[in-house]
Amino acid sequence: MTAELSSRNSEVLAPLYGPAPLDLSCVRLRSVHLDWHGPTVTLRLDLPAPPLPLPDEWAAADVDTVQGQLQFLAVEDLELDDWEPGPLVSFELAVLSESRHRMSVAVSHGGNPAFLRFTASTDVFVGHISGFRTGPESADNWPHQFLSRLDARLHTTVPDPSEKTFYESL
């Protein structure tokens, strides 16, 4: 099993992370959004520190955290146990079938058993990449600098989880 993920639309992350797969061995999970269309699971999380220099406007805003969403498609066998937003988690990803393009996803924290488990397509999408300065207790309700011009025009902070256009469309 691995905790590295290559997204279908890797060009979204390339300006910050280059071509390398995204390391998900220690990230902060902010929200889990379930959508019956597809069905899909969209996870909002704080990504590892990027190896490339931050964009100039992010550096000027004293950004110390990068956040984004991972959208898993064709989700099956979803199990979500008791979970509170905010802890550092690790992902375990395993390809189940090369021919069917399926993988298993397990998310756990603190060495405990996985609290989120599902199978999904290996085609994972990344979107709504933003940078922000963390607040007390790692809060993320401060202004965000969005990488996408459209997101930057529409949002100054991360929208409420009920905002379907933000959480269901990458």
C-alpha cells in the first residue's frame, strides 16, 4: 500500500508540487462531502508543504498552508466511522484491479484503525487549491488565496460545506 496519489488532472498541482505524486501520509482532513451523483466523495484537506516556491501573492500574504480537494469517483462500499474534522490523518491507497481502474482508500489517524474506507476509480481529481495562514488551533476560516482565477473571484474564504457548487464541481 502507498500514500502517494497521482491525480487525473495533475496540471492543477504542478505549479506548486511539480510532476511528483502527492504524498498523503500526513495531511489534515477538513471535510468529507458525499454526493450521490456519480457517486463521489470529495475530501478537503491541508496538503503537505510544497517543494516549489509559493506564488508571489501567496508569499506576500504570508501563506503557510496549502489546501485543496480530492474528488474520488465511482465510489462503492463506503464506511465512515466516528470522526471529528481537523486531526492529522494518513491515507493508504491500494490498486485493486488494473483492468477495472479500481483502488481501495483507507484513512486513519494516530495509528488507529481506518475511520473512512471505500473503493473508487483510480481517476482522482484535484481542485480548489488555495493557500492561507493558519489560525489558532490550525483554524482555516481565515482569508484564502485561491490558485484558480475563478475561485479567487468567487471566494475569499472556504465556503460553508453546504455550498454544492464548491464541493461538487472541481
